[in-house]
Amino acid sequence: MKIIIVGTAFPYRGGLAAYNERLAQEYVKQGNEVEIYTFTLQYPSFLFPGKTQYSTDPAPAGLNIQRKINSVNPFNWIKVGREIKKKRPDLVLVKFWLPFMAPCLGTITRIIRSNKITRVISILDNIIPHEKRFADRMFAGYFVGSVDGFVAMSKSVLTDVETFDRKKPKAFCPHPLYDNFGAKLTRLEAINKVGLDENQRYMLFFGFVRDYKGLDLLLQAFADSRFRNKQIKLIVAGEFYNNAEQYFELEEQLGLKGEVLWFNDFIPDSEVKNYFSLADIIVQPYKSATQSGVTQIAYHFEKPMLVTNVGGLAEIVPDGKVGYIVEPDDKAITKALLDFFENRRYDSFKENILIEKEKYSWKRMTDTISDLISSL
């Protein structure tokens, strides 16, 4: 097939870019002709909470990435839509994650579909964002009306999209493994690369720090005195997307100075393996969620996980087999983490992780998309 992926890709950074690039690589491997249309301007700088939108890693090899889309220029949307329409691809895939992007992406896809040939499928991270804003539903509804069908990566998002449209075909496929961050290192290799103490054990909170991700709950849980004599440290690796001072103040109030190791810049793709390879357990104490790419990085690096029972997180982390599902409550988090370290659960969880991770292939995602197209 001739396939065009519309969305974030290099030179932009982060999980959205990693996902689209990895999906493109899977389609290329299967013998398809693939292009990615990404942004010349993704977010206006005043709307972007981080330090930079751009990657410091080299461009992914072997991918045809076109920088064409300006997210805030309607004349550009028409131009890009007409350009893709004229190419008459068999399939256009659009990753949707934020209603802010709906006018841009929805206009482009409406124009593409007018050629009566191209099928347009949206892969949904969210349809209703975690941090709600005025007009979210109106914008999301505009986008929903612009595509032929949907693949949701959590059952909760599949339910959400039903509130917009009950007729278009929809399918659930869990987030595939993020296997594009390289092979795991030995624990000692990773510890030496990051410059940490091999005699300590490490819990990892990874990714952008936002209010809904519950870092405050994790800090409160880690303040339990029973952690202090176990040589356990908490690593927070990721850039703050909200007020950092509230977490540093909480650290002070809870007496955690020296117990939390802060790596608060964006972690480049080339360094992700260091943090996951050294961690004993990956902790996602989210207050709300749909699915999370962090879970799929943890599976790739064969690491136990603690997730909270929100959104779609519990769907892919069997409780007591590959980790823990707990309520978003600091005492529940404390209890599970203490069980993990005191009862040395690492090896038994790892055996199950090796089995469970086989469910999350990229071929499963492309097969789901193919089945959806067949139903149109």
C-alpha cells in the first residue's frame, strides 16, 4: 500500500514522534511505501510547557519525513490536504491526542477523503484530554467527523469515542511495545552510565511531570519510614510540564532530601535505556489515564510495574503477575512497593513479563488497522 502518516515526527521529540516513526518502520518492513507528514509548527511557543519541542537525537534512518504542516494556519491546512489528496494514498493514519489539533487535522483529513479513494483511520491516544479546556468536545467532535474509523489504544478511549459517534467502525488494540530505544543494558552498565550507586535499589518515575501523573502521591508514599533502612532511592526522570516548586516543597516537608534523585530534563531517546535498565520497578501513580507509553517501555526492558487503577492502565498490567494495580492512594502505593522489595518479587514478575510482552507487537496494530479497513 501507499501509506501516509500525519502527525508528530522528527525533528520533534517525545512519545508521539517515537510512536509514528516506529509505526512507519513496521509498515516499511512489511513492504509498503510510507511517508510521514509532520509539522513545521506543532505548538506555538506560548502553548508549549516544556523547554524545547525539538529532539537532540539524529533523524531516524530510512524514513521519508516531510515537514509540511502548520498547526495554526488554515491556509496551510488546505494546501497540505490538497497535496495529500492528489497523491491518492491507499491509507492515511492520523494520531489524535489533543483537541487543540482538531481544526488542523480535521480539515486536512476532510480534504483528503474528498478524493473518494483514500481511507483515513485515526489512532486515538485520547479523545477527551486529561487536563480539560473550553471547547474540547466541540473540537474533538469536528475531528471525529473527518475520518473513516478509529483504533483506540485503551478500552476507556473506545468508550469515550462512542459518545461522539456510534456508527463508524472502531477497534481496540493496546499500545505496542516501544522497542525502539535499544537493547537493555546490564544493571551495572546502566548504573555506571547514569553515575549512581550500585548498592542502592531504584524505583523509577519516568516521563513528563504533570499534575495528573500523581508524583505527589508517590512522594507521600515514599515518605513512609520503612523505606529508609532498605537502601531504596526514587528516581524522577523527566521534564516538568507544571510547577516544579510544589514537588520540591513537598520533598522538603516529607523529609525526603537526598532520597529522591531528580533528572529533570527531557530524557533523549538514546538515554532511555539507561534509566529503565537500572530500575528495579517502574512506578506510574497516575490520578487519571487512558494508556501510557511508559508501560510499553517497561515491557520492552522487562521491568515490573506499579500502576494505578485508572483509565486503561490496568488492562495491560496483570495484577500480581507482572506488577501491581493499586488505587491512586499513597497508602496503597506504599503497601505494594514494600511488598515488592521486602518479598523480592523481581524474578517471579520478570518470568511473567517475558510471556505477557509477546501480546504487544506492532504487527498486531497493523493487523487491527487492516481489519478495520476491511469493514469499511
